[in-house]
Amino acid sequence: MGEPRSPNEGETPSFIEVEPVLRELGERFRAGGHELYLVGGAVRDRFLGGDHPDGEVDLATSARPDETIRLLKGWADQKYMQGVRYGTVGARKGGRTFEITTFREEVYPHDQRKPVVTFGKDVLADLSRRDFTINAMAVRLPEGEFLDPHGGLKALAAKVLDTPLVPEVAFSDDPLRMLRAARFVSTLRFTPAPRVVDAMTRMADRLDIVSPERIQEELNRLLVGEHVGRGLELICETSLAERFLPELPALRLEQDPVHKHKDVLRHTFAVVERCHPDLVLRLAALLHDIGKPATRRVTEGGVQFHHHEVVGARMAEERLRALRYPNDVIHDVRKLVEMHLRFHTYGMGWTDGAVRRYVRDAGPLLDRLNQLTRADCTTANQFRARQLEAAQDELEERIARLAEDENLEALRPPLDGNAVMEHLGIGPGPVVGEALAYLMELRMERGPASEEEAYRLLDAWARERGITG
């Protein structure tokens, strides 16, 4: 997205050009006696230079859901009713998705996770209950009249995040908006107004009533932002992270109590930012050191965190399950956290077998693991940084050479279980598994073996153990 811009040297425009499909829909609602407005991100992004014509379009209307359904008949290719109870009707038209919501107010009862929807009377009341002023602008359809009752365009130009009404009202209506503020800091690099930060800090406990699924969705968007470190810093400063990710602020501890080196939390922010905006990779970066507080030991030689990667992997899985992440994401993040220190033994002199084991253990996560390893080097010692980078380059070159000579993507024993049983004249059982494990270990150490050599090695192994068919 580009810098915020206004078409008239900073002056608020009176009208915005409306694309034909929106004009057509606006005329349809007007003919039915109802108002229709383009709202939310679709308006905001027009001024940010990030208009996405194929993206989801948010609209607000005076029509109730049943009336909206009637007006869409004969126009929409398909209608969606999942959000009807909250006043939203979805529609597909020519490959585009439209979400049309009745003017509303949302209030979370103090002890409930679902909002109670009250339909509003007009667009101005609806805009006043939006999350932030940058999302409280609207374009009347079909003619394109621009409405900006809360100075959203000015806030865009100043890159300031503020609420239409006092923040306490906005965050009471939907506490998830506090986390959304951090998301906009991460994705748009906006600065929250002081009153917004103050309200987030005082109201952080209100996030407890929001479902884990909604928190997860907002966190995902925050994590893939270009300025993710700033967003993470905000949720820690305001104590929001304490409510859904307490392991993160717990990283405010010094790695070296004598020299006061960068604390683990600041290091974590840096690692996340250095990773590509891939959700699994950034989740792993976010959680890669969460085992450090539990394993921290101060010795004469400094601070040590023995096996923090093992402890951290278990903690990462528990936290991601609490946030309702899919099993495949949990598995991948746990594996990355568990393996993120493996590379640091490379300087001890890895054999080709050790390289093969690294590739085998990482599996399809190899590229992500290498990225995480590189990102984890945040030392200010330039000599040390160059050493680590050179070692990482060398390892990746060795992997590439072995991959060219061998099929590293299909690392497996040179014989399968059926071949082992037939050759040794034995039936299914633990001996077959032991034989395959032996052959696999040889594959790791020696590289590929011919079938003839594999049978010879299997015979020697069987004789040594007195195994006969």
C-alpha cells in the first residue's frame, strides 16, 4: 500500500468514483426505498492506494436482512445466510463477494462471547460505532457521495489510529478491536492515539470474553504485517498479550544480568520481523524461545537455557491448541521450535550423515527451518554474525550437493519390510522394524546402497543377532 492521499491537496472530496457493479446495486436498493453505502476497508484502501477490485466488499444499508435478501433476488449469483443473525447477508456476483449489513450497533454483554446486535437508525449512527475513524468513512451508492463525519481521511494522512467515539465505547462494543489496533499498527504502520493506548491498557481484561477463534484470526493478520514488531510491542505494552499469549511478555528477562544484553522479548520481535511473512514461520519465530523462562539458570559462566527448545516446543503446542489452531499448523510450528537450535552444533563438524539426518528430520519444513535459523541470528557482533552466516551458507550448499547426488526428498531404507521378511524368511513383528531401522541408519551414514549391498548388510546384521527364518 502507498502513502495516504487525498485527490484535492488534502481537501475532503465530495464524491468518489463508483464502479458499475456498485452503482447497479445502489440503484436497486434505492428503487426499493433503502439506502446503501460502501464502508470499511473498501473505502479506506482507495485512499491508501491498495484498492483490490476482486476483494470482499463491505456495504451498510437501512434494509433489514429479509429486505436485503428480497432485493438481491435476480441480481446475485449466490446468497449466503451465515451472518443473518448479526444483520449480514452475503452475495456473490461475477466472482465478487459482497457483505451487506444492516445499520447496527454491537454491544458485548459483560460476560458473553457473542455480540448482541441492535439495528441502527441511520448511517451516521452506524459509522460512529465503527472500530476506528479510518474505517468510519462511507460512500453513498449509487451516486458516490463521500461521508467522513469523524475525520478518517485526516487520520489516514497523519497515520493515526483513533476511534470515532471515546475508545471505551468502541472497545466495549467489541473488545477484539483492541487487538485489531495492534494489527493495523503491524500492517499499516499507524500510531495509536494516546487515548487509544490508555484504554487498551485499562480494558485489556475485556479481551477475555472474546472467543479464541476470533483472537486467532486477528493474531494471524497481525503476524504477517510488514511492521509486525511494532504490533507485538503494542500488545505487550498494553498487557493485551497477557490475556491470550502470556508466554510472550514472560520473555522480558535478561540473557546476561552482568552485561545487560538484549532481553529475549526484544530478540523475539527482531526474529519475527526478519522472517518472511509466512504464518507458520512467523508463529514459530514468535514462540521459538518461550521455553527460556522455565529453563533459565544463572551460573558462573552466565545465563543458560538448557533444553529450552524441547520445553518451548511443548509450550508452543499447548498455546496453539488453546487458540484453536489447526493440527497441521500446530505440528509444523512445534517441529520448527524443537529444531531451531540444531544448526548450532554444525560448527562441531557435521558428517554427511548428520546433514542427511537434518534433512530427514526437517522434512518439508527444511526451507522454513533454514529461514528461522538465519533470522535467529540477531547478534550485534559483526564477526560472529558473519561466522554464522558463512556456516549456514555452507550447510545449504552441502544439502544442495547431496540432493543432486542422492534423492534426499525420499530418504528411506534401501529395502522395504516385505523384502526384509522374504529374504530372512520371517513374519511380521518387531524384528522387521529393527532391521529397517538398521538399514536406515546405514543409509544416513553411508548414502545410497545398491540392492545387492543392502541384502549383504542385512545378512550380516541377522547373523550377528542369530536371526534365522
